[in-house]
Amino acid sequence: MDKLNLMTSFIAVAEEGTYTAAAKHLGKTKALISTHVSQLEGLLDVRLITRSTRSMQLTPTGQSYYEEAKKVLDDIATLEAQVRQEHQTLVGRLRISAPATFGELVMMPFIAQITSQNPQLNVELMLNDRYVDIVAEGFDAAIRIGHLEDSTLIARPVGKITMRLCAAPEFLEQHGMPASPDDLCNLPCVFDTNYRQANRWGFTHAGRALDVKPKIIARVNSALAAANMAKTGAAITYAPDFAVQDSLANGRLISLLEECCLTEIPINMIYPHRKHLSAKVTAFIEQFSAYVQQRNIEESD
């Protein structure tokens, strides 16, 4: 009995969510995947998956086994690469979760670069602005933007973003340039609901923290969508630099009140607490951190 083959089938079921999806991912039959999982459970003498006619989920023991088995297979893939003298740590499958706009504009160019340099790496990037339970949903790591709450997860800072208050030239021609953050209470604004403070923007003015409740005429759960609305001249937006940098460069948007409305927010890569983090996750985090820092340097030049 090939135990590694059984583990591979079980991990695929845990990550894909169904036997059918796991079979498709591995290029095997559903019946074979089901047999592999049953054989593994028999070998271990434990129940790993609870099945019903409508759904399946990992048992607590199954969840623990999944996390450790995944690391074992990751380490084997890395060892095989080293034995073949390919000197690569970035091999195999890597599942990452990230906020939608950040993933589209910042992470995808990096992933294009890193997969080109490491042809045995396969990245699955899931873009979603909801809170993702990376352990339960089988992710190796996830991007979190903002200050983190206490967590059992490990967080590594990989860079920062800058929030900017922006408006189109047409908007300023019609409404005039705001003189202070308080003016936002009377000017039409589009609000990105991914911003952590509900219906308020936080600034620092004259050395003190200032919360402003803008006059919100539209809400959207996308920084890029908010920036696109601002470009029409209909509203002011408060958006991360990655969503507005091109529009600022070509003059479609203008940065406002920079003396008090430029706010730096950390970017963190989070991952489960493990005594030994897999080599490919470590390498991915290190290279992404270097990429973000170089990107910030280039944008400031």
C-alpha cells in the first residue's frame, strides 16, 4: 500500500471539498479517491472525514492530520528537487488567499514573475475580501491588510500601503479643493466598505487623530471600483495607493490634503503556527516581501 498516494488523495479531498473535485484535480476516478481515503482511515484506525448525502467535512483528527500530512508532502517535494540538484525550494502547489483588488493589481504580477522563475511551482491565488479561515479552508498563507487583532496565526510584515484621499480634476472644478478633512462631511464621497471603520475615515490633523464621517453617496466593496467612480468626477474616494497610482500618474485623479490624509497601513502575510514552516512557504514570503519593498521604492522615485 502506497501511503504517500493515500495521503495525496486525502489532502486533495480536504482542499477541494468534494471527492469529485479531488478526482478531477488529481486526474483519477472518484471511486479510487474514495477507496484511498477509506484505506487511509483503516490504516490509521481513525475517522478523518465525516460524510453525509449532501456534504463532507474533516473531523478534528482529520484536520490535524491534514495539516501535518501536507507539510510532509511539501518537504518530500522539496527534498526531491534538491536530490535532482535543481536547487529549488519553490516546487509543488501553493494556496494563497488575498484581498481582491490587492491580489489583482499587486500579487498577480509577482506570481507571473515567480512562476516563470520556478516552473515547478503551481500557485492557486484565491481573491476574496471576506475573512478567510486559512486553516479550515486549506490555505498555506494569506494576505491581511491593516493592523491585526490577536490571533493564533503567525504574522510576518511584508510591506505597507498608503491610503490617499483622491478626486478628479472635474470634481475639484465643480466643488473646489477641500481645505480640511471636515469639508468631507459636505462633499459627495464614495466609500470602500473594506475599510475597517464603518462609515468613517481616520486621519491625523494638526497632530491629533481625527475621525470624519464623509457624505457618502455610494458604497462598494472594492477599492478599484471606488477609484473608478472617483475618476468620473462624481465623488471623492479614500483608497490605497495600488488602486489609484496609475490614475494619479496620468492626472485622472489628484491627491488631496496630503499633509493629513496620507495614512500608512501594514501588509502582513499570515500562516498557521507550525514548528517547521515548509520551505516553499518561507521562500514565497521572503520573495514577496522583497518584491513589495522594491515596488514601494520604485513608486517613490
